[in-house]
Amino acid sequence: MLLIAVNTILKTTSIVAALLTCVAIAQTSSAANATVIVGPSNEGIVQDIFSPSTVSISVNDSVIWNWQSTFHSTTSGTNGTAGDDNGTPSGLWDSGLIFSTPHFFTNTFTAPGTYSYYCQYHYFEGMTGEVVVAGSTLPVPPTIGITSPTNGSVFAAPANVSIQAGVTKGSGTVTNVQFLLDNAVFANQSSAPFSATANDLAAGPHTLSAVAQDDAGLSATKSVTISVVTPTSVSLTNGSRLSGNDFQFSYSADVGLSYVVQRSSDLTNWIPVGTNTASSNPAFFDDPNATNDLDFYRVGRLPNP
């Protein structure tokens, strides 16, 4: 009876081991994740690094950034490799600066290539990283993002609009970035930082584009649409004291343009009491700190960014 019992235990153990092996095989066949520690602590001393700084994954795998300290970001963009510029975002992902822990940020990579990234706050101290995504052996084109202006931005005519692009190289080296206004080339840049200015834009919709080209003949394009408007003359109306020190009025404005509201008690010394990007016309302003004495208000349109 004792021998039978031992044999039974051995058989059971073998079955369990076989089941565990099957589970392990099933797990390794699915999409993988790589974890990067953001700002690791070593014996209580915070290090401004990504650990590990380089990870290798496959197409459709993910990288999970795990914050152990604060005031760090993971921002896709250049980190000092040839043809690139430190601290230039590419627009592929951005966690933003994180001010509390624990925090996790995940990005899934759907195309092969080498993706650089950095911390917005510490890149100049070498807090940079790289994700190497294995996949097809075909050449990989560069990636490009327009970091300024944002899509849908509004400017007052005549407008001088600066366009800035962040580029991440693919298989080749980026040799040129071409800038276009409404499909017409107005500038070329052969090295970072990649930026140009379109001058004297008239009122109306406009399309700004950036095209990155590499030494293998591959290219990538990104476009944004902006609006240029003939600015409305600002006039103040509908002033009313709601209660106590609360005073409210409206003013004519162009949606998307920015304005500053100032207050004075003597028409000489003007104090800014608010700025606003107009979301309606007229725009409304409420001052909960108006005095019971005589106050004057004026509104001015801010210059184009």
C-alpha cells in the first residue's frame, strides 16, 4: 500500500508539472510587455534615468512605464542621435509630467523601428531612452509630428505663423524636412531643430504641412489646419454689478483669439485681472473682486503666438 501511495503522488506531481509547463508556454506565446522604471531609487537616492534605458520588443507589444519618483515624463522624440535634436517631441506619445506615484503609462507599438524618447524635465541630464521594435526587414520610413501650431489654431490677420516639427528617424538618416503652405513649398531644413515661418497669411483657412525625407528615399508627412481671421474691433457691453464686489460685462471677440482684461481706478494704472481665449462672441467676463469705488475696464487682443 505504501508503494502505491508513493507512485500515486509521483504521478500527480508529474501531472501538475505538465500543467504548469503548458501554462508557461501559453503565456509566452501572447503579446509581451516590457517594463521601464521611471526615476528608480537606489538605497533611497532617486536617479533621474529610465531603467532599462533601451528595451527590445516585437510589433504589437507594449512598453509600460512605472514611476518610482515624480517630475518625470515619457515623451516620444529625439534624444541626441545623429540628425536629431535634444528635447524635440515627435507627437507619437506623451505622458505629460507626472507629479504623484504610483503611476503607469502604456504605449503599444504597431510598426517596427527605433523609437527615441526622453523626460521633459531631465533630458538635458541624459534622462533618455529607446524602444527597439523588431518586425519586417523592409526599410522603415521616418516619423514626423507637428508640435506647433496645434490643429485648429486661430490667428489674427495678417499672420506670421511658425511651424515646428519633431522627427524620429526610421531605417535611414533624415536629410531634409520640407515645409508647405497650402501645398506650396516655402522652406527646407536639413538639420534639427526643424522649424520655419510662413509670413503674412491672409484671412481664411490654411493647411501647414511638414515632409520628412531620408537618405533611402522614404518620407513621412504631417499636416495641420489653421484659421486666420480679420480681427473684430473690441467693444464692451452689458456691464452690471451682480452683487457686492461682483461685476460682469461682455465684449466682442473672435473665437479662438486671446484677450487680456485690465482694471483701473484712475485710467492711468491698469492691472491685468484675466486672460481668455474666446470661445464665443460676445465673450463674457466676471470680476468677483471689483471694488465699491469707481472702476474702469478695458480689453485688449493679445498678439499672435
